[in-house]
Amino acid sequence: MTLLPAPGAASGEPGTESAPPRVELRGVSKRFGPTAALSDVSMDLRAGEIHALVGENGAGKSTLVKILAGVHVPDAGTILLDGTPTQITDPMSARAHRVAVVHQEPRLFPDLSVAENVFLASPPRGRLGAISWREMRRAAAALFAQLDVRLDVSAPVRGLSMADQQLIEIAKALSMDARVLILDEPTASLSAHEVERLFTIVRRTRDSGVAILFVSHRLDEVFALSDRATVFRDGRHVITAVTRDLTPSDLIRHMVGRAVTLFPKGQAAIGDVLLEVRGLTRAGEFRDVSFTVRAGEILGLSGLVGAGRTEIARVLFGIAQPTAGEICLDGRPVHFATPSTALGAGIAYVPEDRHQDGLIMDFSIADNVTLPILPRLFPRLFVRRSTERTLARSYTDQLRVRTTGVDQLVQALSGGNQQKVVIAKWLATRPRVLILDEPTRGVDIGAKVEVHRIMSDLAASGLGIILISSELPEILAMSDRILVLHEGRVTAEIARGDATEERIMFAATGQVEPPDAPLPTGLAFAQIASPPASSEASDVR
């Protein structure tokens, strides 16, 4: 794909007004049974433009993406490509019209190589029509060089990190010379450096004349990247405006239709030390990590992808074993050979990937919530469904899970409600220390506010919480203390009142902090939270 600006293409501005939009939707509607996913939606995407699409879960964003990708066919309305009415009936016709989608969750074949995954749909061929494996590897290497990514294109995908898998998905889209590129939460698993690197590629792609639809829950990214923004609410188009004419408060008000309190961090009494880690090491992942977690405290773990945050959490929960160091609970050394022993000691872990590690998607809410505590609930191995439902209902009510009932399958819930079920599942174990690994990844603003409220309430009830997050506003606003890691080592411990984005980012990149240092990354974070030194939440009205 050509990434240099095309002659006459816009540079950083929407496409010319005289040309028809690259994509235009007129009165598009889609129903699933009694549910109206989209109702009479009209909007357009222009060549040489990055157009952000935002809204809460269930607003219709995913349905629109799937219509453009050919997964769903609209019940009513018209789609025009470059002014011509077009029917996109399946994913193959979407590809034929050069519409590419980068999904939030990578969709790769783990046993195929990186290069094979990139060119799976259209492998380069030689003189006699046979696949040219050498040309495939060369072309894949060239794509990753443009992305400034170092990957062995001959290696299998299995075992690669979520960040690397997402970059492979982006390379797949770039390989098909798309004229419409849809990015559906593409940065959910990327570090700040990887996000900025991706944004550089996206801007170059825009400048070559491609129309880009950018779907994201991260408002800082919307303002850093997009030229225009559209808000959906309850399946309807609310507003489209030039991004620079909006504020985060404007977007949130249009998204939720009401005033909300961002980052509702309440006051909690900080008690005695619950968990102490001394010199914890796991060879090849992290080394000499020491910290404490007190009752009522939220300890933030910050750092770039690969810094060792999740690896520390896995050791604390008994999934992996340390090679050195000590873990103490209530001042007594403990050893967790398995997650069940950690669970029995009062440690609970909400993992980063709720689909793979946090939930059984084709089980009901009640089955998922009670799964870790079945031996406690039913020691004689006789399961009472009424008991399961009652317990699950008490937690889902407490966490305000939107559901038709606890017998509903988890896979039918929105991402934010699925995340609440994961939290409910581990709260049912009555933990003393709760580890939250990227708890708001891939959920909308309304769900984020709810998860943050739950987090604050749990701390106020006396739990010790370890918060792992790649979102600096979240870490700054919700943490009482922040531990920053770089390449497996602790580089800073910062009190809430002293924490700034600059201090965290310098420590996360392993740099010695100069006075009044600027951010070491080009990604500007929107100031949508109150200063961390203040205990007051930010009201959006």
C-alpha cells in the first residue's frame, strides 16, 4: 500500500467538498428481532479524512462496522461508494470494494506464520500461479518496516503478544490497498509508543487519500487523531462535527445523554498492610520487585507493554512461579503453587482478556459468577440452581449489570456488562486483595464510570486493590500510589499528589527525570480528569 501522500490529497484535513464522499450512508436501519440496532442513520466518510465514531456499548457502532464489512446487510437505506449506490452483501464483496476492517480482537490463525496471516486472502504468486513464499516474506517484512515493527515474519503467530497480533491485523489491512479503512478499537492492547507509531501510519494513510473510520472509547485518542467525529446513541445518529470544535465534555454529553462523573474516586481509610512483595523475580520477565498494598488502598501499576505488570499479577495469583523473592500476607510468608491456593488465601485476579481468561462465554451469568466457589457453595457436589441464581443476582444487582436475568448467556451481554460479570465472579470469592488487569479495556464511557465506581466502593470497604492500566488518566485519577515499571524493574514509586503524566512516562521509558520535562511521546492526552492531587471528581454537565 502506498503510504506517501497522493497528488492533490488532503494533508490533515477532510477531503475536498467538490468530490462525493468515499462512503455515504443514507437512512440505514438494521433490526435484530425486536431490537433496533440502527435507526435511519445517515453519515459520510470522506477521502483523506480520519472520522471518529463514538458512543456507548449498544449504540450501534459495531453494527455499522459489520454492515460496511459485509457481515450484516441493512434492512433499509442506501450505501454509496464514491457516489455510486453499492450493495456490500458479504465480506468478499467488501474486500472487492477495498473496504478493510481492523477488529479489536485479533482474528489470526495461530499455527500459520506472520507472513501467511498477512497475505492469507491474496498471497503473492509466481510465474506459474504458485504461491511465492519468498515474495510473501519480503512483502510482509516491508509492511512491518513501514510500521516500524520488528517481527520475524517466518515465525508462527502462536505465542505472540496481543500487541503484536494487533499490529499483524493492521498490516493485513494495509496489504490490500484499501480505500476505506475501518479501525475498530485498534489500540486497546498497545503501549503509548505503539499507539503513537500506529497513529503516524494512520495519518500517512489518510494523506494518501484513504477514508478512515476510527472507532474508539478513548477520547484522548479521538481528539489526537480524528478530523471529524460522529456520536451514536441508542442506534441513532446524534451529531457529526469537526473534532477541533468539540470538547471531551461535549462528546460525553452527546454519548450518554446525561451528566456523568468521570473517575469517581472516593475517600477511603488506608489501613494496615495486607500484601507485601519483597525482591520478587521471575527470570526473563521481571526482577527485584518490592511493594506493599494496604487495606483501602488502590495501588496503580503503570508501564509500557512488556514492562512486566501482567507477569507480576500472574505470579501473585499462582498462575506462574517466581524464581526468587517473597510474598507475604498479613506479615506471614506465603507460596501460591496454583490459583486455587491464592484464591483460598484471599487473592483474586480479573485478567486482561475477559473473553479468553475471564469468562466462559456460552455459560450463563449465574454459572460464571459461582464457578470459582462451587466447592464452598455445594460441598456435597449437589448444585442447587436456586442458590446459584440468588447469589449471582445479589452481585449483579450490586454491580448494576444490565441483563434480562442471571440465566442469560454471557456472550449476549455488552463488553461493559461482561466486565462487571468478571468482577462479580471474583467478588463472590470474598477476596482481601483484588488485582484488576486493564479493567476498562474495550468498554464505553458509561461502563468505565461504573467500573471506577465499583473500584472506589471496594476500596472504601477495606479491600486492597492493584490496578494495572495502560491509560494514564485512569492511573492518575484512581490510584493512591503509583508504581512504574520499565523492562521488568521498578523505576519509580509516586504518591497520588505528586503524580503527573510526565513523571510516569519518563519512569516508564527508563529515563532520568529532568525538571519540568515534556512528555516523551507525541500522543497528547485529553485533560478529562481532575488533577490527581485533588480528591474531587470531574463533573461533565
